[in-house]
Amino acid sequence: MNKNYDIVVVGAGHAGIEAACASAKMGLQVALVTMEKNAIGRMSCNPAVGGTAKGHLVREIDALGGVMGIIADQSGIQFRMLNRSKGPAVWSPRSQNDRKLYTEMAIKVVDSYKNITVVEGSIVEILVENKKVSAVITSENELIYCNAVIICSGTFLNGLMHTGLIAVSGGRFGEMPSTGLTECLVRLGFESGRLKTGTPPRLNKNSINWAILEVQPGDENPQPFSFRTDTSEFPYLPQVNCHITYTDASVHSILEKGFNESPMFTGLIRGIGPRYCPSIEDKIVRFKDKERHHLFLEPEGLDSDLIYLNGFSTSLPAEVQLKALHKIKGLEEVEMIRPGYAVEYDFFPPHQVDLTLETKLIAGLYFAGQINGTSGYEEAAAQGLVAGINAAAKILQMEEFVLKRSEAYIGVMIDDLVNKSTEEPYRMFTSRAEHRLLLRQDNADLRLSYYGNKYQLISNELFGQIKAKKKKIEEGRGLLETIKIPSNEINHLLVKIGESETEASEVIAKLVKRPELKLKEILQLKSENDFVLSEIKNNNYLIEQLEIELKYEGYIKRQEEVVKKVEKFETLNIPLNFNYLILNSLSTEGREKLFKVKPRSIGQASRISGVTASDISILLVYLRK
Ligand SMILES: Cc1cc2nc3c(=O)[nH]c(=O)nc-3n(C[C@H](O)[C@H](O)[C@H](O)COP(=O)(O)OP(=O)(O)OC[C@H]3O[C@@H](n4cnc5c(N)ncnc54)[C@H](O)[C@@H]3O)c2cc1C
């Protein structure tokens, strides 16, 4: 049976569902092909969303009109804002989720689009005519014609799962690998590589001695990810606690004895693992001086007996895992329902895609998610959204969608992937974003909903509400910059917190810059023009936004100035077909890298590793000519 769609999305993981939903919202006919219909949006590893920098990505996805935030809110059983004790740039929302409900919600969201057809099957071949995608073929020999293909194949391409010295083919526990697609892409001229990731054992909750473990509760006032979630009904589900325990020398010693049967240390696993999410055996080897490692016991769901042991990812033999677990406080009698394992899979080094995530080799072919060498649901979802918007925009002849590093973490991630490529799983960090004070999780909607609306993912009504919110912040700021608090009022507060008193009355905007003073407290004092402040006083969101803007004003201004300075290089475009090979004065490495990445601008060229400052000067001279 032959079929015809605008876009075929290969894979219904976190990247795939965002790609499909975005292009469907833009009005196109989408086939979402997945190897298992019931596994749409399955959480392969931990049942959690967000966390440091990843939480920023989820808020950005949501601000652009993506679906991850809504699904996480609907299935969340614990919500926490991480890093609250640090500056607002690094506050990061995280949720613990009910694994089963997450998938159910993801299926519901996908099903709500009439123009998405879910096809169960495995894509083995991409057909190309004149360097442009024309169709895909399934393992059942079904032909699906299309104008664009977005590959979101996760950890499935030639997936091989390892526990001890036993290796079995599979994309993840209980699921077959995807075979044939890598080979097809290599035939088309792409370069592939091999990576690995791992997961910890799952434990029976009824066999854990909870009474002796440290409790980790959620926030008292949980905040949703989605700007569209109705906070009056939130959280939707009963909330649960996580717990904390630790490894110690006796646990490490048992694990070390199993190293001779470790697929990592005996050379069975060739793929490179995630540096920042290492297995427990990796941690023992790399951080020899650390006597213990934190472990988090995280429930897999409200009705589930499974506990996910975060921090204990391992591919050692099952019996070694169990023996070590029994030495851990609270787990002395634990029943291991499923051992941890590692999975090796093919990826395609991401210098092969453009900033739109379209491949440089084949028009209409996009890569998103783990296939680009990233690790994590949020990184995958963000790329899926960008690829989905761009594939649809190209078909609809709309402007392409590229976010700058100064606009979003998503922009930082894609820029890093394309310019630096990656040889190990890439995960997002706040430290990767040089303008992070501008890219806070709390202002993602103010930064990005313009694009969500432009590409029809955010309704005019919602966009109008966000614009109104922006206006309220500006007006509020104007008030705080003019309204003064009399000195006798403010001095009470200053004495209380041990600060020197003031002689004259001071404007609120200046007072709030004192690190120890909170805007909420200042607003409780009697000001010279009290009644005009009533709206701000009753709006916690406004208070938070104004406090951040005013307290960090100096830093924010400095970052904005830097952005302006670098912006001029971002707009100095380099023609796509520019022939670097004729520029003999470029360094050899610089020439090779520029030829490989094909940057769009001088700004992008300057971020490619191996391209020197002198290469950039030579390029500038040549381009000006
Ligand atoms: C064992 C394990 C441990 C992990 N540990 C971590 C971790 O510690 N930290 C972390 O951040 N991330 C971890 N991850 C990675 C995380 O699961 C992924 O980053 C994330 O799920 C990637 O999303 P994705 O959309 O790219 O792919 P996935 O969520 O993997 O989805 C892939 C989808 O593609 C489909 N598919 C594949 N090939 C084909 C084909 N040819 N035809 C049709 N459909 C196809 C599959 O059926 C599936 O629906 C782990 C994953 C696994 C499996």
C-alpha cells in the first residue's frame, strides 16, 4: 500500500513527538512511524523531566508551543525548583514523573492531532532523488512518499544492550533494535559513530527499609513547567517523596571485584559514554578519592512497585549489582527486579546538520535527538521541535527557524552541536550558555513566544496574554523606579537585618538592589504612593520578575551589551557555497573545519573548534573584498 504525507517522522520518542506535533500544528500531514505504538514518549531511563539546564530547555520548548511541559505537568508526582539557593540564572525546574502516565499522556497528545497518522513499523531505507528526500521504505516493504523526513531514532540504531559479558540486540529493555537505517544513511554519504549510555537497576519498593533513609520532599508550592498549565488545579496528581542514600567503601570494593566482567573495562563496549552522567563503575575509577556517592531512590509511579536508583547506572553482571546493593544503607534486603544495563548505538556526528537540523547532504532530511549525539529527553525534545518547525516551514515556504545563542538554551545547544560536533554524549549545562542571566527559565515565554506565534504553535490569544504580561512588568518597573519609601519606614527593616540606616527616603528600585532586602518585604512597607502598588503587591509573578530585573540590572545590562557586540559578527554572512579550499592563507585545520561545518556567518565560524583568530581575520578580509 503506497501512501503520501508531507512529513515522515521516524521515531516517537521525545524528539519524534515534538517534531510531529509541531509540523501537524503548522497544518501539514504527518506520518509518525514508530517501532512500538504503545511506547510513544516512553521514558527509557529515569522517570523525571528537567533538572539543571534541562529544566530551562523544557520551559523554552513550552514557550515555543511544544508539548513536553504539558505532558510532564500532567504526569508529575513531585516538583522541585533546583538551585534555589543560587542566583536566578541557574534555578531549574525538575519533576519526578509517573512513567506509565507520561506515556499515556504522550499518546493522548499525539492522538489529539487529526493530521498525525501513527504508523507502527521500522524504517529501513530513505529514498533520495536529486539530493532531495522523496520517500521512505519500512521493513515490511511499505513505501511512504513525502517531502521531508525527520529521523529521531534515539538509542535504537544497531542497539546492543550489555549486562556483564552478556550482550543482546535491543534499542532499550524489551524492545528490538533498528537495523538497516544506519547502513542506508552511510550509503548516502553520512559518517556514523558509536556511543553508549546506561541505566541503573530497578528495585522493589516493598523490600526497602525506608524508615532509616533521608527524605527528599518536593516543593511546598510546586510550579508547573508549562506556561499554559492552570495553576489553580496544579499539581494534578498526589505528590510523593524521594529518598537519599549513599555508597561506601564496602560497596565500591564489591563493584571493583566485578570489573574483570565489566563490558566497559574488558573492551566489549566501544561506544563513548556520557561524561556527566557516568556509570557507578566509572565514578569509582574516575573519582578514586571520593569515599561515597549520593544515590536517589525515585518512585517510578503512583501504582508502581518499582524504584529507580538514580546514581547507580551500571552494566556489571547482575549478581555483582545485587551483592553491592545489599551493602547500601536501607537496601540490605532489597529485591532487584531488573538489573542495570548499558546500551550502545549508532549516532551521526552533528557537524553533518545545519542550524535548522536539516542535513547538509540531503535536502528535506533532518536529524533530531540522540541521533545527533545528545543525551537526555529534554535535549531530544528541543531538537525535535526545531526540526519539526523547520521541515514544515520549508514546505510552507516560511522563513527558517534558527535561535541565536543569545536567545535560548536551544540556540546554544544546536550551535554547539553543529560547530563543535561531538564525540561523546552531549548534555545541556547552564555553564554552556554565556548569556545565561538573559536566558532564565522564568522568562522563557517572554523571550520565545513570539516565535511560537509566528510558526502557529502559540495561539494569538495566548501570545496576547504574554505581551500583556510583558507590559505589566515594564509598567511595574516604571513605578518602582519612581515611588519612594520614607526613611522611617525602611529603617525598621534595615535595623532588623543589620544594615545601616538611611537618612532620606529612597526609591524602591534602588532599595531592592541591596542583597539582603527582598522586594516582597519592601512592598509591605508604607510608601509615598501606596495605592498604585496594590497590583504588584498581590502578584507573586510580577514581584519575582521585577526583583530579578532590578537586583541583577547591572549584570543584565552588561550581558546585553556583549550580545550587541557579538551580534555584528552573527550578521556578517558567509555564502553557503564559499570555497575555503582556495584560501591558502588559512591554517590547515581551520580550512578543513570550515569546509566541513560550512558556517553561515563569521560569528558561527569563530566558534568552530580549530578555527583560529587569524583564520577569522583572513576570512573577514576576503569577504570584504
Ligand atoms: C538504557 C538507557 C539509559 C539511558 N540513560 C540516560 C541517562 O542516564 N541520562 C540521559 O540524559 N539520558 C539517558 N538515556 C537517553 C534518553 O532515553 C534519550 O536521550 C532520549 O530518550 C532520546 O530521545 P529520542 O527522541 O532521541 O529517542 P528515544 O526516546 O530513544 O526514541 C526513539 C524512537 O525511535 C523509534 N525508532 C528507532 N528507529 C526506528 C526506525 N528505524 N523506524 C521507526 N522507528 C524507529 C523507536 O521506536 C522510538 O520510538 C538513556 C537511554 C537508555 C535506553
